[in-house]
Amino acid sequence: MRTDLFDFELPPERIALRPVVPRDSARLLVVESDGTLRDSVVSALPEWLEAGDQLVVNDTKVIAAQLSGRRIGRATEPKIEATLIKRLDGSRWQALARPARKLAPGDIVRFGNEGKVCLLGHLDATVEAKGDEGEVTLSFSFHGPALDQAIADLGTPPLPPYIAGKRDVDDRDVDDYQTMFASEEGAVAAPTAGLHFTPALEAALSARGIGLQRLTLHVGAGTFLPVKAEDTADHRMHAEWGSISETVAAALNTARAKGGRIVAVGTTSLRLLESAASHNGTIASFEGETAIFITPGYRFRAVDILLTNFHLPRSTLFMLVSAFAGLDAMKQAYAHAIREGYRYYSYGDACLLFRNTRA
């Protein structure tokens, strides 16, 4: 499909720079299966669901993947920013570097402030390889838990560019950009639909007889990127690692057999569930990478309802929700949200989408 079919205009003032407090006071735009729009709030989520439904949340935890440093060992020492995007082994990460043109294989980048204590005071990495779009392979001087601690000490949350480009990252973001379910370290972007949950909302869902299951998908930096190809068939997805336990898979299959619906909290949960589902909708345990790319025409097998945020134009995420609820319905929903002052993107409001079986 043509990428420009998924374009739309978004006024800059609609981009949320901070989340609302409390988190579940965010607005919720409900898109019913026939495209009917309803204005609600996230705290009312239990009212839109039924006893026996199962919410599936992503328990990945965002690491402090944004590092600042300088190239050393040559005549000049330019500043270098690196966003870690994929762990390769105990000491090596794939990263996006800026400005990548200042780096070559063999260069050493020293991360950390000279006055900030981190083990030996800084963290060095050697550039092992360099890609065509700012991607580099960094081999760090520490390994395993020592490296993890150094990154945690020196790094900051990797806020999306549409937020970080408008204000500095601060201590509030350390908590704000993490869901209440976060437990498994490895993501470089938050599963933002989960940011709306509070203990009070979880208790209300449980009281209504709605189950909550956890899976893990370590979200990569590719989630921020618009699709540059003119046709979706030419776009390459970045692979992300995920896991669904046998216990969770069995609970979901049992619930569905009893008439319960599967509610994916976020596109990350949906993508992993669909990756683990057979042609008849049975969900199997899963451990490994997925690069599933969902566009209109895809036949959903596992997920009945999707809770998600408002997404970037021309992004794989807007393509996914258009496949789920229908492209025309989503364009109308987004236009309604802009007119009514909904807040967009990671710290913004949410949509509850009921799958359009005719999409």
C-alpha cells in the first residue's frame, strides 16, 4: 500500500510533553467495531469490558539507553550522542549515533561526565562496525552486570524525539516513562499504552472479573521512526525480542474458549500475541524475535480489542491500528481527537479500538 495513505496533519500543540496526573485520568476515545466514536476516560475502562475478558500488558522495563560522550584518541574530540537499541551480547550493543559521520570503525567513545563517578569514572566503547543510517556496533569496556550498572548510572531515559526535541529530560521522566508493570529490563522505548494504568484501575478491572496477563516485548527505537519507503511492501521492520510463558498462553486460550475476549494493552502486546498465534487463533508460548509488520489486509487471529495511544503519521503503528479498526475509521477518529483537544503520542491520551472484522 502507498505510505501516503497513512499521512495526516497534526498541530504541534496536540503533542503531550508531560503525562496527566493521575495516569488513569487521561482521556479515552472509544472506536466501536462499526466506527462509532465515544468520548470517555481511561479510568472508565472496566465499563467498556466484560467479566472474563483478559488484558495483556507488556512488562518490559525501559533502560537508561541515552548516552552522551565524546570521541577520544584523535586530534579533535567531538560530542557524541548514542541511543542503545539492541543488546548483542554481554558487552556489545547496537546503537544509533549522532553525529554518526564523526565516527569510524576503531574509534573510541568515552561516555559520562568527567565529574560523575561511575565505577572508573566513565564508560568507554569501541566502534566495531558502522551502518548506513547512523547505526553503530559498540563494544564496551565493561561486561554483564557491571555494564548494566554503568549504563544505568550514566544514561537517561531515551524519550521520543518529539518530546526530547522540545524540552530536556529530567528526573520526573525516570518515573513517568515507565509503566507500573515494568520488571524485565531491555526496552529502549516504553510500551506507552501501559503508562495509563494505576493500582486503582487494576483493582477496578479485577473487581469486574477482568483478568490481567503479562508478556514481555523489549521495545526498540524503531518504534519512533516514520516509514520512509513510498510503499509499505518496501519497509523493513526492526526485530524485537519477546516472550510469552506457557502459563499465560494457556490462560488466554482457556479464557477465549469460555467466551472471553483478548484485550492487548499496546501495539507491542498485540504484535507479540499475533506472532505467537496459529491460524485458528490458538496462542502458543513464545521466546525469540519478531519483526511482524501489520498493515490493512492482515487477518487478526489472537486479539479482539486494542488499547493504544495516538500515533505518528506514516508510522508502522498507525498502519497497525488502521488494519485493526479500518483506515477510514482511524482517520475519522484522529480528526475527531484533534478537533476535541486530545493529547497525542507517548505522554498523551488513549484509544480503545474494537476490531472491525470488515477492515
